[in-house]
Amino acid sequence: MNDKSHVYRVFALLVIAIALGFIAQRLLQPRSFGEEGHYRADSLADIMDLEPVHQGRAACAECHPEINRIHQKDIHWGVQCEDCHGPGRAHVRYYRDGDGGITQDQATMPAEYTLEGCLFCHRKLAARPSTFAQIDVAEHYEFLHVTDPTTPCIECHSPHEPLFLLESVSEARVHPVIFECDDCHAQPVEGDYKEVPHHPTIFVCGDCHPSVTRDFAKHEHSFLRCTACHLYHPENETSGRVFQNSNREFCMLCHEKKPFKDPVGVPQIMLRPHIEQMAPVMRRDAGPLLEDPTACLQCHFDYIHDSRLIRRLQEQER
């Protein structure tokens, strides 16, 4: 076992392989490699020469101004059109630029509803903050007394204006960050967090609106958390915007009569016949009332809050 020539041969082959690797690296390395970092600097120009796949919201707005208008004011304003409909390069080149090299089939953008398309953002996950709109499909349908589990989200929600806001998101009231007990506690909590020794300081609705929250507990909607209607949209770690939405279409998300809903669970109406029926009671003409987006709250506000209390508080704020 004194013959070590095989060891020398192995090491010689390794040295030759390493040397050949260094030579190949020097010969094959692009000229501009390392000029701007650990990559080929000329690749930046190559990438800039590529035609953009995504066209951006402005390109969509040129041909779809009304959809863009309602999309811009509602809660999905930060979602780009192509996030849901896919890249728009072929679509824009065919319809706007008249590119004859693209067929109509190639230019057609996906517009079909898929449950997973909605749940990609809105599936309830422990890692998501409670202030972000999210659902467990089975719980959500049980809460709304939906009898058909295959009912698509778009039966109630429009992807372009899911909350039917009367005012733009940017015009909603800036509000401190909202925490609620079930953000941290899996089981229902009784009492006030201030009564718990060493409890972290949080912000709950009753801290600033005690009279409103006490009054709300007496009304029909008291089983809901405040943010079920006054939705909170976080903008950063300390603040966001709260919507005081009075649009009847928002009310109808729960109360519109649909064939897939159990009529016993939640009071439901057909909007037009209901308004036409109630117009004489309200001493209003049915025509203008049908066009009034606040028609629901003109009759039903006191079923949610004490209108006199709200007026007094508004006067105090002035």
C-alpha cells in the first residue's frame, strides 16, 4: 500500500478541472458582467427593449371609463385590472392599435368568475389581519343563510365596486387603527380589557364612541361587530379609513331577496317593488325615490342607531 500514484493522479485531474473552469469562466463571461453588480449590465438594455406585458390601469380606462370610475372610488381601487383579468398586451394591441398579427381569440382577456380567484385574497387565514376582508366560505354562507354552497361570490358582490361606496375611498374619514378582542382571542371575551391587569393598550370602538356602542347594543343589528358595516381599511400600522356607507346597494348585500337564500334567516326584499310600495307611506314620489341611493336609511336608520343621538353627536363635533 506504499504506492500513492493513484492519489497523485486524482489530485492532478482536480487541478486540471479547476484550471479549465477558470479559463472557461474568463472566456465565457459577458463583457459587461460586474460593471453594475453581480450580473450582466447589458441585460438592463435588453430588458428595456422588451414590450411590456402588463399595460396598466390607464390603458384599460381609455376604453372602459365607467368601469374605471366605479373601480377607482371603491375598496378595490388599489387592485390593478390585470391582477384579475390577466396581462393586457394582446388585448390592447388588437382593440386599440389594430394589430392584425393578433387574433380576436388571442386578444380575449379572462373575465370568468372563479371562487379561487376571490379567495386568493379573501380566504380567512390566521396570518392575515382581521381588518382585511376575509371569509371562511362555510361560515359566511351560514351567516347569510345561503342554502346553495355553490353560489358564486358575484351573485352579491361586484368585483369592480364590492362595497358600493357613495364616496371615494380617498374621501373616507381617517381613523386610528382598530383592534377588537377576537383579533387575539379565539373564544368570546366578556368585560372590558381595561379591567384586565397589565393588558396591552388597544383601541376599541367604545373607547371613543361609548354612547353609540351602548345604544347599538339595544338594536336589531347588535349581533354584528361595528366594522361589519363601518368597514375599516388599514393604510398603515397606525391608521386607516372608516366608511360610513349609506348606499342602499350596500344594505342589499345582506337584504336582497335571492333564490339561494333562506328567507327565514335574514329579512329580504326586492328593492324596486318595496320602494314603490313604501313611497306613498313616505309621502314621496316613487320615481325620485328609486334614484335615491340613501332610500333604505331614510326609513330604517333607527333600526340601526338612534337618529336623535347621532344628530346630537354630529352637532357637538361641529
